[in-house]
Amino acid sequence: MKDVAMPEKSYRKIELATTATDANVQALAFALPAMLVLLVPYVLLWPEQFSSATIEGLVMVYGGRILFLPFLMMLVFIPGAVVHELLHGLTWAAFCKNGVRSIKYGIHWKALSPYCHCEEVLPLKPYILGGVMPGVVMGILPAVTGIVIGNPWVFFFGLFFTLAAAGDMLVLWMLRHCQPTDLVQDHPDKIGCFVLRKV
């Protein structure tokens, strides 16, 4: 991939990245706690939804159609993955000199993982904002809304896309020691980025 030129002489370049395959494994360290943080309050607030009577009622109403639930989830996941990457790209594009022309989309075929790549160097805060946007908009906000109103469909949609943002959480964790003045270049080949720090 072609990358926009980065400052060189006055900056030290630090790579913070991992492969897409390794990232999928490491992301579990963020997905499991996130699932517990959201699932526990939902179960505590709406325990009747998990009672045997409720589950039996669902089986009676929907019967064998419940078996198609995994396929329904896949139908939601595919367009959801597209929207997830668009949220990354559109947020970063708002801070790019060349706008959406600096944003590229694709798929890491070995890990079967879609990606969004920003070709311009960004300040730390805008880069982080673009990184968290899908997880907040598609994950945390719907999940919290579902917890408050007790709607399982809204909640599990949010939970699902919070877990889907675990890879983004991993990248943000990589940036935890960065300084406010650092610049960030999205990595063109791996999950992560280059940090440019003044010397």
C-alpha cells in the first residue's frame, strides 16, 4: 500500500503492531472482560428473561426456527462489519488533509478480517477517536440501551459488536504509553500502527 510521507528527521518511529492472526487471539483478553461487564448487569436487572419458563416459552413459540438464529446473526454481522469499518474510515477522514481519499478498505484473507487503513499521519487523539468509534456507536451504546430498557435484541446486538471491536481495543491498549504530542501512522500491513515521537 502507498503511504503518505511521514516526518523523519525530528521524529523517532516506533512500531506498535501484530499480525492479524495473532491479533484475533490477543483480542480475547479484551473480549471476555467486556462480555462480563455488559452481560452481568443485564442478567441481574432482567433475570426473568433467563428463567426456564421464558426459554421454554421461546421454544414453544419459535420451535425449530431457533436453530436458524446463528444464520441470522451472520446476516447481521456481514453488513455490520462493513458499517464498523466505515465508521473508522469516516472518522479518520474528517481529520485527513485528503479526506476519504486517504482511507482504504480491504480484507486480511488469512484471518478473514476486514480492515480500514488510514494513509495519513494523524495526531494521537483523532487516531484514538477513529479507533473507538465503531465500538462505541455499534457496541457500547446499544448494549447499555438494551440493559436500561431490558430489550434482549438491542442488548445482544450491542454485545455482539462490542466483542467485534476487541481488535480495536487491542490497538488502543498498544497506545497506552503514548504522549499527547505523538503522531500516529496506521500500519499498512499489520494490526496496529507506527508512533512518531519528537526527539
